[in-house]
Amino acid sequence: MGEAQKITRTLIGKVVSNKMDKTVTVLVPRSVKHPLIGKVIRLSSKFHAHDEKNELGEGDMVEITESKPISKHKSWVVTKVVSKARTI
């Protein structure tokens, strides 16, 4: 029998808040075609993700991966920093 492959969900989004300890809020955009009108609509979702080292800042692009629940609202972990925000 073949082994069941575990599917891991990964998303890429922008950090919009880092005010919590070891937690960041990530905004993940997506485009969806409206079923009746046919216009492309931009939707977004916010996820709380675990940042172990508290190294991320607002504006950073990150990749998050689904994991077992860490707290009541947090079941995602930051796996990779895609790009850092530009500082002025």
C-alpha cells in the first residue's frame, strides 16, 4: 500500500502587525473571478503566525505554513522571509 502524503498549506503575504510577542499578523491577498459578473475581485485574509525570534517587522513579505494549533487563534508558522521591508 502507498503511504499517504501529507499536504502542507503554504501562503505568501505581508506582515501588517508585529505588536504581539512572538506573533505577527500576515495579510494574504488572492484574486477571485466573480461567478455572475465575471469581474476579477481582490480579496484578502489575515492570519496570525508564530515568529519565534521576534525578528519580523511591518511590511516584510513572508511565507507561512500551516501547523498544529499553537494558541486559540494561531495555527500558522513563519517558515521563510521572502523580502524585508525597505526602511527610510
